[in-house]
Amino acid sequence: MTRKGIRPIHCLILLPLLLVGCWDRQELNHLAIISALGIEQAQDGKITVFTQEITPRTLKGGGMGATSEGGGGGKTLLRSETGETVPDALFKLQKKVGRRLFWGHTMLVVFGERAVRQGIQPQIDFLIRHPQMRLRANVFISEDPGAILGIQAPVESTAARTIRNMVDLRRRKAMDINQLAQMMAGDAQTAIIPYIQPVDKTIPYIHGSAILKKGKWVGKLNQEITEGVLWHRNEMKNGVISLKIPEGRRDMGIRVVNSQVDMIPKIEQGEWRMTVRIHAEDDIEVNETDLSMRNPRFVRMVEEAAEKEIYTLAQKMLQKVQHDLKADILGFAETFHRRYPREWEQVKDRWDQVFPRVKVKVQVKVDVERVGMTNRPAGLPMEKVKKK
Amino acid sequence: MSIFRGIRKKKRKKEIISQGIDGWGSQLNSSLDADFEENRRIFRDLFTDCYDVIFHPFRVGEQVQAELIYIQNMSNVEEINENVLTPLMEKKVDPRDFQTILERRLPISSAKPVSTFSEGAQALTMGNALLLIKGVAGALDLSVNKWEKRGITEPENEPVIRGPKEGFIESVRINTTLIRRRLRTPQLKLKSLHLGRYTHTEVIVAYMEDIVHPDLLEEVIRRLERIDIDGVIDSGYIEGFIEDHPFSPFPQVLTTEKTDVVTAELLEGRIAILVDGSPVVLVVPITLTTMLQAAEDYYSRYIPATMIRSLRYLMFLVSIALPSFYVATTTFHQEAIPTEQLISFAAAREQIPVPSLVEALLMEFAFEALREAGLRLPRIIGSAVTIVGALVIGEAAVSAGLVSAPMVIVVAATGIASFTIPRYALGLPMRALRFPLLILSGTLGIVGMLLGLFAIVVHLCTLSSFGVPYLSPLAPWQKRDLKDVLWRAPWWKMDRRPQELSPSNLRREAPDQKPGPAQGGDRRDSK
Amino acid sequence: MIERGRISSGQMALILFAGISTTGTLVSPNMTGWYAGRDLWLSVLWASLYGFVAVGLAFRLHRIYPGENIIQYSPRILGTFPGKALGLLFLVSYLVLVGITLREYAEFVKGIFLPQTPMTVIVGSMMLVSAFAVKGGVEVIVRVTQALLPAALLIFLVTLCLTVQSWDVQHLFPILEKGIGPSLKGSMVPGIWFSEFFVITFLLPLLADPSKGLRRGLIAVTSVALLFLYINLICLFVFGMEYLVMVYPLFEATRYISYAQFFEHLDAIMLMLWMTGIFIKLCLVHYVVVLGTSQWLNLSDYQPYSLPMAFLAAGLSLWVVPSSQELYRAISTIFPFSFPGTNVLIPLLLWLIAEWRNRGLQKGEVVQ
């Protein structure tokens, strides 16, 4: 009995002796923590990578080390290297950096526009295959990835964190590696990636988006159409719409609090139809008119105006996406696939041709849920408020 | 082959026993002589060069020769004068035999005849007086002992906010009194044994007759009787002899100085071993979870007690694994640390020349050294050590770039966590095992740390204390006993004793005692 | 009786649950999906039948030969030589299982966490600790399970629930797009794990409360089925069909968790949870191998052979397959036949033969 008990403890003492050697140990001060990765096409089929490396030394606030440091230089360091493929370029880059590149905290991947035109499927494969890389990393497209990664964020520690905070704040599902891979491999083989541009060398600005088909660039959407697409994909959780109210003859701002989009596919006599039902719940943000919101008639008026506005946006968006770019980023393919698996089987190889011919009907329903902290126009004499 | 080896081993053991380490002269085992002079001579022989032994010759009833032997300052001289010498020296006394003297003449409550020299010597060394009378065979052992003892104080090692503050002292007689005072029942049995060839230390086995498992009692007595040693200075000697797994770093016996703890454990069916000369009482059998329960848990209200107890469990884990976890995450799994945190960790480590593992070992080592220094030094200097330690490690080492600030935090947090373990004895293996775990996590990261923890868990699972698995009721599960482990059940729910300890007398309270207005607490209802 | 320890039926169910489900949660979704695509969760339901049958057969055989396991009763059913040969087949298949489990663990750890560390060290250190646990006997390994599993399982399930933020239930549809075929085909993969339930034959004779053995065994099968169902659905919900490109989809799904930019990057925690499960699995299967071998050789004790057998298993795990790709190919092509074969088909035949040989006998009597 007694002899049995001692063995595991022996084992505990033996183990360290056995394992003298630290194969994978990486001290923190031997790591180059990469916060963002940029990929751009270079000349003659080569790839340029940009990395945004965090330099911890200068981040230290106050501290005893601050005497010699401080002053010049940013909190992050931009490096770049060119190679045959992304891993090749990174390998070359590693040779120039004294510390091991560490990808566990990469929050941002920015593709250059030219890289996207060449196709980003191999890069996505690299990003998913890499054991350190995060599927959560946000993906963006930019005309100049180097400029984005070179941004020195004034408030946050890194530009990558600034962008991630922006994404979180807009409460909109941003495109990350997982979602991008899912879309690219999905039934429609399309993807939408937001555009990002540097403003003023310190502010990254997310504006518009690019559409990919089969991993390659097909077109660019402006901010308005992008919002329409996001709305449609149920990814717009927080947006502001300005309305013209005919009776009030002035503007009204409403905030979309919640919106739900349902797609109802139907195939009738070989004709593919899609009904898109948009239901939005709004709050009134600003009321420039003289209409009192205590009157349900006026509220209904606002709702109608909003419905019209959204309908117009949807039609504009459909015109661009369905008829101009012919890229199904709206999830029509999946919807038909789920509802009509057999019919889908027949058209799946020529969905490109079927998609533009799908008859789309848009139905919009808007409910004003709350009118804010006041129900009359504030700052207006009571007698001037239109009550009826 | 193996059978023979077994026999040989046994033989050797017997030889050693028969050789013995005899603490007394060989003549001791002989019985007292009928001859008074002879007895006197032998006693004087035995205690030659013992200045403290007083041989007081006198005459009983003014004629019969007698001698009173006692040890200075161990026997109560006043009592001897008043209750022994005065009545015996009266004229009318006629010493025919001890029985009549005892019954008629000696106003002493506790006295008994002694027949052998060893008994007599033993009685003397306990502070009793020995009465020899010419013409009367044997001697009389008069219990007149009285010696200096420490007053009953609050044990410094086990302070409580709420609850009894009474502690044991070095005298086993007083200690048994303290227990008896709390358990006023004949069911409390106090079996006495004498261990140690020279010290003849009194060892008391205390248990509750009704509650204790008879096999357990038998096992405890057997293990105690097996002990053959020259002296027992402290209960620690006994602990070393009765453990189940002598090679384990984990304590398998509960040690306490608090009377209320011992009482509570007796009521749960455990056995207490009191050793004369030691204020530390041993309680067996125990489990790991009993070591993590503080007496106060049971005196305070159950909801806060449960919270504090779970905090203690968490701290128990922290005290063994936190430095390893820190080293593993910062040197192997940097992605697990939130980015901003990682940046500040990295910044703190920029100027540190040594690897994290060495840094951690260094700090742990320094911390242990400080702790030990503070413990052993006289109290006044001890506080100076603390200040120096705080200054040197907390401030200077960081600014000198020897260690990083996060490491100081980790080591300090570990230290605090280890202080939350209510039993000092359990804190020791935690402190020791931290080092191999650190090395493991420094070589294999989380994998190494976890393998080390697995080894510890496996070891804990093989351990048992007097047949009770060390991790019960967690492993193996004793569903009913979990009420006192995962949470501290309110007293009206603590209706059963631990299953393994007292299967025959499980219920400890009447059912349905949940208080509340409906139970008669509301006076309007009773009207 | 070579094993003196006794366990309760609850302990048996717990160690079976942990020992069988762990590696399955790590690697099975990807391989199941290879055949079953979107319907992988249905495959689990079909595969669980293997588990119920295996437990049922083990229990039937145990009723005929109480207090014995397959190593002991197969010679009594088939005669000494064929019976011993069958016993050897079982032992080899379980030894391979130890090796494969170790290898799966090593590939996981080496692939993601310790790329530079030699495989020998990863395999050896784990096997060493398991061997020491097995040396303690069956009571120690069930206690280890009880000490480690509840907390680990709780954290595991909570973590799985946290993936809800990226669920898209739409990925489930269309169900049965290509009929029932793919899901049936896919059921071969989880079938490997469910057929492992036949190890219960080694635990049933050790029960202190044998009457509850069958019920608790079936509860264990049901819980593993539910867990597999759950994890397969999570993989599908989080990644859609993309889970097919990931070797460890569930691990990726938990890595994908992110709350408030703080509660994220759970890799290390998941590693700890999986290591706990794999450790328990190794203890269980290694115990079966060591005990079975000692019984097969009619040795008087099994504990001293734990360490030597562990070296054998560690060596086996290193050479059994040359690479991780070969490992997963073997699991998805060879094992779907070999495991249900040895663990379901052979016991079924054994049971039929035993019933046939014992026909017409009174209850409690058996042909020797």
C-alpha cells in the first residue's frame, strides 16, 4: 500500500529532469507582436506583405524606462517585404526582424485592391491554415494597405485596435476571415469586403465596399449601396435615415433600432421569384418639422415616408448588385438551395445567369417604436406645433 | 523467492525488537521486595545522582519505619505535609496493610498500591509520592502531583473572529479535561497509552463510543501500540509513525490546537490523539477537504461561510498553480493574454535579462526565504524582515530591472493565496510542489503544467488516511457528504455524519428542523 | 480475482463518458462531415446504435459469465486456443487504440501549441502520467475521473454555449438533401467511438452494484450521443459547410468566441479541457490493456506491468502512422470497419455461441 502511493510523486520529480529543454519557449521580449497584416500585389506576380508590429517599449506609460525612450517614433512599426507568395514574403521579412513574428494577436487583415483583382483564395487558405492566425481577424480592402497599417492611432494602442473598436461600435457584423471564407465557398461564391481608407494619416475610415466573385474583384459599391446590402443581409443593426416629410416640409431623422429581413423564395412555372420583407423598428432622433408626435396620424406619416425611403434604397441596391454586377451577395442562392434543393441542383452551375433574372419583390414595413424624450417638437412655441 | 524474503524481513524485525532500547535497568521489572530495607536500597540505587528526588524517612504511629519518596517541585509538598505525613505520624496509627491505611488514615483521593519497581519509578516520575512502610509488602502510590503549566490561551496559529478561543496546552490532563468539559457524556472515551521508553509519554486516544467505527478504533490503537521509540517529544513524532503514506508530502493527519475543533471532529466519528507535552492534537482520519474547512465556517452563517469556503478552494488552486500558469501563458501561449495586457507585460519584460522561468523561480525562492526568515526570527525583528522584503522585492528589484512587475504581482498573489489555507500543514506541500510545476510549465507550457497537476491528482487519489480515501467525498463521490464540501449546509440540513466514518450512527439531528415562521417562530401563529 | 478494487456503476458511467467522448469531440466532426456533409448530426444518431448494442452485448455476456470479462470468458465459450486468440485480438486492438489516442493528442498539441517540441516528449510525458495512474488500480483511475471531470465538463459545456454568438441555424438546412445515404455513410466515423463502449466488459465485473450496470451504461451511451449531437451541430452552426476544411472544427469554434474584446482566445483553456479528457481516456484504455494482458497470461498481478506496457504504447503511437494525414485517413477508412468489427460483431457472435452452448441449462449454470 505505502509503496504504491509514492510513485506519482516520483514521476513529478522525474518529469522535469526528463524534459530539460525548452523547445517552444518564447519570451515576451523576443516576440514581434503583429497587430495587423496587409497583402498587396507587387510587380511580376509577386506579393508584398505589410506588417504592423507593436513596439512595447514606447507604450510603457511613465515608468522608469521612459527616460531614454519617448520622443520620436510611433507605437507601432510598419514593415514590408516582397516575395513569391505570402509565406515566402513573411519568411523573408522574418529574416529582417530580430524577433519571432507572432500572429496570435493579429486583429486586422487588409487586402490591397490589386491583390483582390488577382484573387485572394490562396491568401484565405494561408490565413485559415496558419495555427496562430485568428479566424476573428477583420478583413478589409484598401487602395493602399501600407498606408492603413502605417497609421499611428492617436488614442488607441494600435490602428488595428482603433478599427476593431469602430467595427464593434457600429454594431455591424464586420467581415472576418471565417465569414469571408464561408461566403467565398458558399453557394453563390461571392463575397463583400468593406473598404477602408486613411484620412489625414491618423484616422482609418470605413467607407463603401468591394464585391468579389469566385475570389476575384468584380466591382465596388459606394457607401449608400453598401448600407443597402448590409441592411438586406441583416447586418445593419444601427443606422440613421433622413426623411422628407411632405406635410411638415422639413427633415426628420430616424434611427433604425432593429431590423429584420425575411426572404421568401418561390419557383412558379420555372420562374424564380423572391419576396424580400423588410421590417424595421425605429426611434425618432430629430424632428425638424412642426408635427406633434402625439398624433398617430403623423406617426403613420413618418412611417410611410421611411418605408418609401427604404424601398427606394433597396431598389437602387438591387439594380446595382443584381443587374449591374450580377453578383449574388444577398444570400439568394442559399435561400433557394434551402427551400428548393432539387431545383437548385439543376441551376447551381449556371447560377450566374439565373440570378439576374430572379424577380424580386420588396415589401417594407416600418414601425416607430419610440419618439425620444419628447413627443412635441422641442424649442418651438406650443401654438406653432401642429397637432392635427 | 518472495515468500522467503518476507520471512527473512520479519525475522530481522523481531530481533531488533527483542534487542530493544531499554530505558530502565533490568531489575526494574522485578516486583517489590517484602523487605523494607531492600526496597529502600533499590530505590536509592535507581535514583542516584538525582538531586531532585527526596527520600524522606519517618515513623508511622511514632514507631514503624517508613519512607516517603517524591520529586521536588513535582509533588505538592503542602499536601504531603497535611494529608500524608500529619495523619500517618499520629500515635494511634497501626500500619498492618495499605488497604486499611488508605481507607482509614490517608485523606487522599487517588492512591493505589504498587507492586513492581518500574511502576513505582514511573509513578515517581509523574510527580506522585511513593510510600514505603516497614513490614508492609509493596509500596503506595499517592497522587499528589502538581507542576507548573502554561495557562490556557488562544492558539496563535489558529485565530478566529467568531467562536471559542480556547486552546490546548502542554499538559494532557488539562487537555482531556477541556474535551470532557465540552462532551459531558460517558460515551466520550479516553484511552491512555504510554509511549517512549525514556519519556513514558502519556498518549490519550479520545473517541465517542457510539459514533466511532470500531475497525477504525482498532486500527488506530494497533498503529499506536506498534510504536517503539526512546522518546516522544511532540505529537509530530506520533504522526510520523501512524501515517498511511510516509512518502507523500501531503499531511494525512489533522493537527489542531483548538478544543472546539477536536470536539466537532469527535462528534463526526473521528479519533483524537492527545500527546502529553504537546498542545497539538492529532485527529484521524482526515480528507483533503477537511483540511480546507476552517472552524469558523461552522460558526458563521452558512451563506457567507459557503462563499468564503469556495474562495478558499479557488485560492488553494491558485497557491499551487498561479506562477506556473503565468509562466506558461507568457512564454508559450501569448495569444491567451488580452492584447493590451500582453503589450504591457511585454513592456515590463523588455529589460529583464533572465527568462521568465528563472525569474519566477528566483522570486518564489526569495519569497519563501522571506517567509521563513519572518517565521523563525524573534517577533520584533520579524517585522523588520517584512519591511525589508517588501521594499527590496516590491520596489527595488523591479526598478533595478531584476524582475518584472507582473511577476511580483503573481508571486505576491500566490503568497496571499497560500495564506488562506486554514491548515498550515497543508500549505507546506503546496509550497514545495510549486517548484516542480514551475519547471514543467517552463518546459512544456500549459501541457507541462497540466501533466504535473495530473500527477498530483493521481497521487492524491492513491492516498488514504486510515482507509478513508483522501479526496472523498469528491472522489469517490459520497453524494450525501458533499453538503459539507461544495457548500456549508445550514445546520438544520447537516443531519448526517460523514458516511465512511460512522455508518452505524449516521443521523446527528432530528429531521425537519428548518426554522421559519411556520415552525413556531411567529407568535401570531401560536396564539 | 486479479483486480481487488471495486467501483460503483456511477463511476463506471462517468469514466466511460469521458473516456469515449473526448477524442471524438476533437476530431470526429470533420471526418464525419466528409461523408455526411450537412447531415453529420444525423450520423451521430445512427452511430449511437453501435453503442447501445455494444453495451447490451457486454451486459448479456456478463450475465452468463458474471465476474468475468471477454479475455476470461472467450476461452470458455470458444475453447482455449481460439478463445485466447480472440483475447489477443482484443488486446492488440486496444493497444492500438492507446497508441492512436496518444497520437491524436500529440498531433493536436504539436500542431497548434508546441510545434518545435519532439513528439517523443509529448507522447512520453503524457503516457508516463497515465501509466502511473493505472498502476494505482481501477479505483484510482475512477477517482481521478471523478476529481477532474466534473469541473472540466462544466467549463467545456459553458464554453460551448458561448459559441451561440456566432450560430447561424440556417446552416442546418436543407436536411437530407441527398437522402439518407450520406448520413448513414457518415455514421461509420462516430461509430468508431460508440463501438468503443464495449470496454464496459472490463468494468462490469468490478461493479459493487452490478444491478445498475446496464442502466448506467446505457445512460453513458445516451450522454455521449447527446454530446456528439451538440458538438456536431455547433460546428455546423458556426462554420456552415466551412467546418469541412478544418481538422479540429470544434476547437476552431471555441477559438472563435469573442466577448467584449476580452473574453477571447480560449485556446489554452480548451487545451486544458481536452488534455483532461484524453488523460482519462488513456487511463481507461491503458488500464484495460494492462489488466487484459495480465489476465490473458494468467499473471497474479497487473500493476507492475503498467509502465512496460506504457512504453510499448508510446512506441506504437510513434510508428503506427507516419504523419497526421495518415492518422486521420486511417481513422476515417480502416477504423470504421475494424472497431465495430471487434467490438460489436465479434461480441455478437460470441453471445450467440454462448447462448447456443448454454441452451437447455438451468439459470446460473454455464458450460465450461
